[in-house]
Amino acid sequence: MDQSPLLQNDKQNLSYWKELPENIRVMLISAIYSGENQKVQLKFYDPTLHVIYFWQDKTDHKPYCYTKLENKARAEEIAAVEKKFQLKIIPKLDLMLDKEIQAIKIIAPDPLSIGGKGGIREKLNVWEANIKYHENYLYDTRLIPGSYYTRKGDLIIADPYKMSEIVHNALKNFLWDKILESKEARNDKYREYVREWADLLNQPIPEMKRIALDIEVDSEEGRMPVPREHDRKITAIGIVSNDGFRKVFLLDQNKNPNDGTQLIPEAEMCKTEKELLEKTFKVIWSYSVLVTFNGDDFDLPYLYERSQDPEIDPVNHSIIPKEEIPIVVKRDSFVKKGIQTEPVQLKHGVHIDLFRTFQNRSIQLYAFSHKYSEFRLNAISEALLNDTKIEFDGNISDLPIQKLAQYCLKDTDLTFRLTSFNDNLLLKLLFAIARISRLSVEDLSRVGVNQWIRGMLFYEHRKINALIPHSEELRFKGQASSSAIIKEKKYRGGLVVEPTPGIHFNVSVLDFASLYPSIIKVHNLSYETVNCPHDSCRQDPNQKIPDTDYWTCNQKKGITSLLIGSLRDLRVNYYKQLSKDKTISPEERQLYTVVSQAIKVILNASYGVMGAEIFPLYCLPVADATAAIGRNIITKTIQKCKESGIEVVYGDTDSLFLRNPSEGKVEEISKWAKANEGVDLELDKEYRYVVFNNLKKNYLGVLKDGTVDVKGLTGKKSHTPNFIRKTFYSTLEILGKVNTEKDFDTAREKIKELIKDSAKKLETDKYPLEELSFNVMINKSPEKYGKKTNETARITSIDGRDSYTNSIKGIPQHIKAAKQFSDNGREIKAGDIISYVKTKTAEGVKPVELATHKEIDTEKYLEAMETTFDQLLTALDVNFKSIIGKPRQSNLDELFWSN
DNA sequence: GCGGACTGCTTACCT
DNA sequence: ACAGGTAAGCAGTCCGCG
């Protein structure tokens, strides 16, 4: 195996600090705070040499926060006692009052003086004290992770690739002009925003040199090793890079059986764990990016703790000196129990924990359209790479050493490939998001989408010198103006049109392109513009938001509206077009696809965060108003359709299903929407036919090309037993071939046959048990279920009726199954999918692995089939109850006696 | 004391 | 730890009947 050239250099271990040279263009990747130096340190990536350079702040930037003038006396009092604070009165914009105010800037020598224990945050009502210091630094210096800079002397100067350096073709210019000439673009401010976004997002994203790492630890059955205890040996460490380096370091243990087969060529034996660790650390030092799967919570803290354990050196009992360890583990990182632990950083580079990244809902849903639903390496690899871990029976400690090597290397390889598949899609996406959110990839890959939007908006406040408001101040913006349909929700959401049951031919689906972002743009929605302080706006009937008590500002553009609006237009009118354009090189096209995806993720969440309490700029009226305008627009559009003689058979939030609209009608409606509501109504799909039953969010449609779309039907849901799902999908194939009303007759017969066959196979135990399992995810740890109902049950038992003391009642079926599992020694965690079958036993369920065919409650499965297929067949008018005209019996054959 | 109506809980899905 | 709206299955309670 080749050695990485960088590995040869031994000396660099202790001198990883390479200062950023002058006059080379580098990309900012992250900022960290060094407590030792009381300075921010920046990490830059050199895209040609693939090394990390460091730069420590030389601008004498200091931590600070603000307070308002009314607290002046108290602030001075504190500053008189604690001499470390320095006060300065400076002008700031108060967006909610729409005026300039004088604020007191409280400058401190270190971040802990602001937000630490006994810090000023505890003594005074302060603003902007909840921002991490390194974030503060980036906002103030306008440094954006993912962008390019060059050092000149002590200055870090923005050094973006110029338009002429990036290939620019005619289409790009055309689209560009179109955006800048649009109505909104005549507003100078708007033009400025669009241009800035595009200049930032068009920058190339380099391929970063990196390694993936995975460790295996000798463990007992049923007990996961934990870093805190670090009592088990590390037996294998796999490393895979994109420069050809591939290795698995193995601990030479005599107890490890060797069945005589050869070790894989990547394997390298180590006499002691200490040697194993030293070799690994050396490799980590020589790469700037490290990728792991759950490295924050397991691999890296384990490596660290183990390196400090004298057991790793059985002869001399020596440990590895701290300065040779590339990992920084926060002391309290595993003191806290539960989900949120600290990231594990590299001294010299960047660590990305893919487990945390893939757990992000926005990544899962919008970047990978829910292709994976479990957050395990195996499940994610299977969904995205179509490859899986090596399976084995029994305990990992009992594996022969060559099998262990293969297993470990395979895991490492999968981890690596999750960052490299589709031309490094994931990494590119993360860097594009870094540019928008102003967060480093290290930070953003570990937090939720609300923090991404927070970053974007906080940066903007600093840019325009506006004071970031408190959440309590934002609460004064008002109460909800609507009432939710679901109780326990705060306000009303999207409108769902009652579907017209039956089969409809030639259905056109129109939808509003990014409806909510469009509304935010067109109606100037932002926390400071909804219910703004101007009397003239409040009294202006044109500024009233329909069906609510809110009004919006017509004097100033809101920052959310500007940012979201400009991003929306850039995506819809520019990146989306470019990503489809065949005249551009594939590499360039991919960048536009990635940027378009990144913007989509931000846009999709931008409305939601406004209505989420955890969002620091949470403002209920903004979310409420957005949804209200959405309902108003779709309602008016439906009205308009009716006036034009178009039948609307269904609609949901931002879409309308039109039955056989005549030529030109769609265009007419679309023009009307643009002119009257300022939104883009586009033709999204054309169905050959659509089948509705009486249920909302539940339909089947066949596109002109025969593709079958299914939405919401039980047959599609992931928990439905496989045999039902398969039968269901077979019926879809039949329906995809239906062209005319007449074709339905034969289709119906075929479908009936299919279902009959399936039922027969079920009753004669022809399906393997795995096909019968319901697969349901558990979202909490098993103990947390059924607490409430148990308490109620105990109260009823007082009057002597029933005793539920050891009851498993009140506990959902999948949890009942999970508990049987844990009784058998297998651990069940939140996020696991439980596969269980319905049985005739007392509990009514059993984990598949523990069940036999004899115990299966066939009746329950026939019921499940019935509901699944009824959703389809009622609409096709073949309800199987109606066929037989009498209550269903246990044998499905009888059901179809009419044949 | 019985059984259907209703409620709450949980999950999966739609936009 | 972005929102609300809809469906379905299960467990348990409520409530009217007689």
C-alpha cells in the first residue's frame, strides 16, 4: 500500500501550526477561540497544496455585548468594580422602533466575562450576549466560511474568484440580466442582495483531501463500550482517504483466532495498542479533514481516553503525551448524558461527524429526499450507496483477525464514500450551506436548520449595524390572529381542499413556486415589518394582511424579506435554470445544482423557523401572516378557476388539481396569479388520470408517461408489512398501464386476482415471517412510553375494579415487541425500527425473530390488507365488502365468491 | 355490566 | 428540536341503556 507522502514527515507532529503565508488565495474553513491566547484563530484551506493554514486575530478584536441607555447607571456601577469591563456609547439601529438608538457597548477581555459563570449576562439586562465569541468575530470582520481570502500584511482581504475567472456563457448572462431588470430589482437594495448572493455562491468549491476513520473495540455481548470507561481494548482502526491511502491497523492479540487465510493487503499489525494509536495519530496529523460516523460521541473520545490509559503499553505502562494527540476533547463532553455532546475538534484541521450530519432533518428530507429513514451507517449506506456493512454472527471480539480487518475497513470505506459519492455532493452541499448560513462546516454539520438561518440573520444585523432583539421583545409583536385546526398548535396552517372522489382523466397540477418564500418577499414579511411602528402603515388598508389583524410596513424593506426574497428569485430564475442547461460543463452544472439545493433547504425552513420557539428570532405573527396569505391566495385562485369554468378536484397548501382544463386556461390563471398576487403559478405535472377517494393527502396519479405517483396511501407507508406493500406495488403496475376508462375493467379483474392470490398465500403460510412484519420506529427510549396512562390506571384500581400494576396496557404494540426484545438481552434505542408480527399470544405481538408461523393472527393481516386495498378499491369502485355484500369471513376465497 | 362513541397517544405521511 | 394538516391503529375512558 502506498504511504501518503505527508506521512514521511515526522517533525510536523509537534509543529502543526503553519501560519498563513501572504499573497495566496485560500478558503476560510473555520474559526475557533483559543482561551490560552484569548484570540480567535482562523483555519484556512489551501486548495492547491491541500494544507491548513492558521491565522490568529491581529485586529485586537474583543468580546462584547450591549445594554440599553436605561441601564447606564447599573452598567457603570459594575464597570467601576470590575475594572476589566470597558463601556462605550455607540449608535445602533433598533429595527422594531425603526430608529437609531444609543447603546452601551460593554467590552470584555474574554468571552467568559460575558457569558460565563458570574459573567455580566447574570448581572445586567444585556443584548447579543448569547452569541459564541468566534461567531461574533466572523460577523464583525465579515469573514464568511467557504469564501476565499488572501493575506496582505496583517490584513485578511476578501479575494473571490472574479466573474471572468469563472466561465460565463450567454445563458448565464441572459438570466442574470433578467433578474436585475425584474420589477423588484429596480429597488437598489434588492439588486445589491441578489448580486452579493450570486458573487458568493458562484465561487468554486474545491475537493478537499481527507480521511475517514473507524475504530473497533473489543466488547462484551450486549454492552456497548463507552469512552468514559475506556476499559476495553481497541482492536482495529480503519483509515480511508481520497489520495489512495487505505489501511487497517490491527492489534496483535494471540487470542484472536486466525483460520489460516491471508490478511487483506491493507492490514498492518501492531504489537501494542500504544503502537496502534501512535500510528493512527500520525496519519490524522497529516490530513486536514477527518470524517467519522459518530466520532463525536464514540471513536474520537475513545481514542483520546485510551491513549491516556497505561494499559495500552503492557510493558512500560506509558501513555501518549498530550502534544502528540491531534484530538481536542472537551472535558465535559460525555459527562452530560443524552443527545447533545460537544463536538470533538482536531487541533490542526476539521472533523465532520456524519452521524450528526445525517440526523439533521433538513439534510435527510430536502437534500436526500428522505431516501434513508434510519440513522445508522448501514441504513444510510444502503440507501445512498447501495452497499452495506459486512454481516457476521455473534460477537465482534470472536471474529478471526482477517475478518475483523475486512469488517473494519468496509465500515471506514462506507463512511468515506458517504462524503464522496455523486462527485463529493455532500461536502459541496455543506460548503454551500456554510456560505449562506455564515457558519463553518464544523459548526453547521452539528446543529439544526434554525441555527443556519440564525447565522444568516445575525450576520445581517451586524452588517447594517442593527441591534439583535431579545426574544421577549419579539413577543410583543402580537398574538396569533388565527386558530389552529389541530389543538395544541399555535396558529392555522395551509388549506387542504376536499378531494372529489373518483377517477379523473387529464388532470393538470399547478403549484405556486416556493409559495411561502414568495409571500415573505412580496408582502415584505419580517419580524420588524409585521405590525411595524408607523401609524401610516397601520392605517393604510393596502397594508392590511387579509383575514388577520396584522399590517405590514411600506416604508422599509424587512431584512428577512430581503434575504429570503433574493435567495428565492436567484434559485427560481437562475440556479434552477442553469442546473438544467446542457451547454454548461457537467462540473459547473453540478455546482449550480448543489447551490440550488442549498438554497432550497434554507428557503424550505425559513417560514417554519419563524413559528418555532427555539428560533432566536421567533415571531409568531410572521409565521401566522405567511400561512394566512397563503390560504388567501389559494382560495382566490380556486375562485378564479371556478369563474373560468375550470373544475378544481383537489388542492393542498400550494397546489391545485385541475380537471381537464381547456387550452390556454392554465396560462390565463397563471398570468392572473402573477399580476394580482405577485406569485408564480406553474404547471407542475400532467396526469393521464388521478384517483381520489374521500381522503385528503391520499391519492394515486398516473402521469402521461405511465409513471405512477402514490401519495399517502397505506400501501406506501414504511410500516406496512412487506407482502402487502409488494402486492400493492403490483397493483400500481397494472394501473400504470391503464389508458382509458374501458381499460379499468380488465385492470380491476387483474387486481382482484392479485389480492386473492396474496390472501391465499397468507392463509397457507407461504410468506416468510419477515414479509409479515410491521416495521415501526421507536422515537423515545422504551421506558418513556405509557407512563401517563399507567397512572390513570392505578387510580381506577383503587375502587377495586381492576389492577393494572404490572400492566403492559397503555403501551403501543411496537413497544410491547421491543420490550420482549430487551428481555432477551438485545438493547433497543430511540431511532431503532422494531419489526414485529401480530400474534394470537396474550401480548398480541412478537418480534419477528421470536415468532413462528403457528402464532400468527391471520385475521389481523386480512384486516390490514382490507384497509390498504380499500383505499384504492373504493375509488375504483371495487370495494371488497360491497362485492360480497355480507360481513367478511376468515377465508378470503369466500369473499370473492362472486367471481 | 355491556358496547359503541370518543379521546389521547403514537407513527407516518403531505405541503 | 423549522411549521401545520391528515390518516390510521391501538388503548383506555366515558356514557347511555336498561
